[in-house]
Amino acid sequence: MRCITLDSETDFDGWRDAVRPLLAARIPCEALGWRVGNTATDLFSTMGDSDLFKVTDHPQYPVRITKTQVAMCKRVLCHRSPERLYHLYATLLRLQTDPYALDDPLFTSGLWVREADKNIRRDVHKMHAFVRFKKVGERLVGNMMRENFCAWFEPDHRIVEHTADFFARRFTGMDWSILTPDGCTHWDGKNITVSPGVDKSMAPDADDTEEAWKAYYASIFNPSRVKIGAMMAEMPKKYWKNLPEAELIPQLIQQSEAMSRQFMSTPETAPNIRTEKVAPEVYAQTTAPINISTLAEAEDAARRCTQCNLHCNATQTVFGQGPMSAKLMLVGEQPGDQEDIAGAPFVGPAGQLLDRALNEAGLDRGGLYVTNAVKHFKFEPRGKMRLHRNPVADEIERCRSWLTLERQFVKPKVILAMGKTALLSLTGHKGTLKSVRGGSFEGEFGETIIPTVHPSFLLRLPDPAARDREYAQFIRDISRAEKLTKEAA
Ligand code: URA
């Protein structure tokens, strides 16, 4: 019998170092016991500290474990059940001789580990969605004031360290701490640090952001689409105590019928006279995407789109291009003069610059899905030239349904949003690009959205030094997107 002692419940390095030689010697699970600090955790055996056998006395075999399985072990180690250590080891041991062990419906430990992994992923997803920061102070860094936020959260499992990277990417620009009973994580704009868990009495008090959350929630609440079952599944009651907006839910549900009746009985408002003047007949014939079940159908429908006026003067719809298997999607603004003629995105000067940057970042454009937020070229005739004009918010919004379909069918893990228009369409972010550069957003389909500049911006920079600097930063953003894609795939 041999007892393995881990420094903490989530001591992954200690666990990995202990498990490797045991797997190499094919030591059976029953010969092992597990302890964390001074606590025996293994339900299946109890023993003292003694080493009754030496691993090195056994024959040694190569250890087989894939990167995906390592990542899974790291997650499952966060599970709160003491059984995890037994089942993890039993699963890895079986995987040494049977690479398909995790698919065996009769292999109890494999099933346990898969279920635990699913629970951890769900717990992480809920934590991403339900952490609510409250402002607790500010500090001066150089000549910049950094705001300091704190959140209290009670995850089902010991996942706080696991989620720190996500929050550091999402809230790069502020200092934050996330407190949980098992551990706390902190971000100061440069580093993530970890400290022991704390009691709920340390949770921050209410602040103004609570009112903002409530106002936001009330504004997106649709009284005619209340589905209590689906809502409770998405936002289980156990999270309500830490969600400021949750106190509105009973009241909003209660009022929903009356609110719907009021909507129905309110007379239609008159159309906006300025819109009517621009193109009444065009907006009247809409081809919003309905009943579309493949990307090819989406492209076909987009070719006939008349949802805004841009189709009137453009040569054709320029839909996205790239393999359905692409895990990284690039989104630009709208086709330019050459794209409008060729019917393909990014083939003109901005496309050439993009190709060069992708090459330098070591990426092959053939493996990426490249598209635009707006699918028609918007321009102003000037002599023989067609001068690019920025699409307005309404045009971006009307075209968003096509981009949404591209996202739904291609299912990229990461999207590089090139420029303000792409970012607005993908995330609704209306602020400056600068304020979010270096961070990321979580897309509505779970993708990570990385903001960066548009290649045309680089082409327009008059100062060569600034252009070089910005170009280098653009390549760094591409590389970061590619790294995150690999991690997520
Ligand atoms: N600019 C874009 O945003 N998209 C293109 O396809 C070409 C230029």
C-alpha cells in the first residue's frame, strides 16, 4: 500500500508528479490511498504514511496521456468529491492499455470522470455568467486611475483558479478580486495572484452597479416570451442570492401578462418620415433569413437580401469564405471596391496586407473563415471612382443576421474582430477600440472575440514609425487569437 499526499485539494502539479511513476509501474488503484494535507480523502482505503512498496521496484512502461486528457484531469481535480482522486487514477490506468476506455459504458470510473468533467464545465460557464463585480475603490498607477472591483461567488466546485484567465482577458482594464470560500483570485492589470478562501462576511457591499444590473435586466426582459422552466435552467435559484437583478424576477414574471396585454393594445406608431423618404419600397421588401439550415442556404438567401438600401448600388453580395471546419473566424467591416467586383472578401489592398500579416503570424488563410459584418459595398461615386463610406448602425444591424448564421454554422472557437464595425456587430460594443484592445469578449455562441484594428487603418497611417508599431501589434493580436484557438480546440 502507498499513500499519496497532495499539498492542496487542487494541487495539480503534485498530483501529476505522483501519478506519472505510478502509471509507469502500472500500480493498481487498490494499492493506493490519497491524502490532502493531513486529511485522508480516499473513501476506498485508509492507511498511514508508510510506503509499503517502492514504485521503482516494478517494471516501467511508457505513460500515454493526450493533451486533452491532461486538460480534463486538471478540470476534474477541481471537483469537490473526494472520490475524484480514485476515479481519475483508475481512468488513467485503464487508458494506458485501452485508449477508448472513456467510451466504455460499463467502465464506472470513466463514466464518473466524464460526468464530473461535464459538471465542472457547467460550473465554469455559470461562474463566467454570474460573477457580479462591485466597485470597492480606485488607485493611482502612474498618472492613470485604476478602478478596483470585487465579487463574491460560491461555485459548486473548486474552480476559482480555473476561471481567472477568462476574467483577466474580459476585464483587463480594471483591478479585480474574486472571493470564494475555497480560494480567491486577484488581477492588477499584469498578474493573476491567488490567495486562500475567505468567509462570506468579506463579500463587498452593494454599490451603484447593482442598480445598473437591475435596469439592464428589466430592459431586456421580454414579457411575451416568459418560459419559466428554461429561465430556471439557465439561471438556477442557487445563484440568485449573489445576483442583484434576481430580486426583480418574481415581480417581472407576475407582471408579464399585464405587460404583454398592454403591448398588444398599444396602437402601432407611425413610420419615421425620414426613413420613408429615403427608400420606402426597399425597406418594405425584406428577406430576413428564415428556415435556413445550412451555410450554403444562408449564402444563397444573402445573395437576394434587400434588408437595407446597400444592395441597390452594390454589384453583388460578398459572403464569407473559408472551410466549415475553421476554428478561427476573421471579421472585417464590408467589402471594398475590388471585393464588390470579385465577389470575395479581402482580395484588394486591405486583403493583401491581411495576407502578409497572417503569413508573418505563421497562419494559413486557407484554414480560416474570412467574412465581413456588412455584406454589400457602401460607396459614394466621385468621378470614375467609388469612394468607401462607413456603414451606419442600422445597416450593420440589418446585416447582422447573416453574420450570425455564419457563426452558427461554422462554429469558430475564436473570432478576430477587425475594426469598430466588426466589433459592434459581434458584441454590441460602442466604445472605442482602444479601451478594449488586449482584452476579449465572450460571444453569444461561446466564442472568444478578440478586438483588433482593421487592416485598412494600417494602410492609412501616414507615419511609417506608427505604421510599423501598429502592424506589429496587429500581428500580436492575430497570434493571440491563434493561440486561444489552439487552446480551445
Ligand atoms: N475591407 C473589409 O472590411 N472587408 C473586405 O472584404 C475588404 C476590405
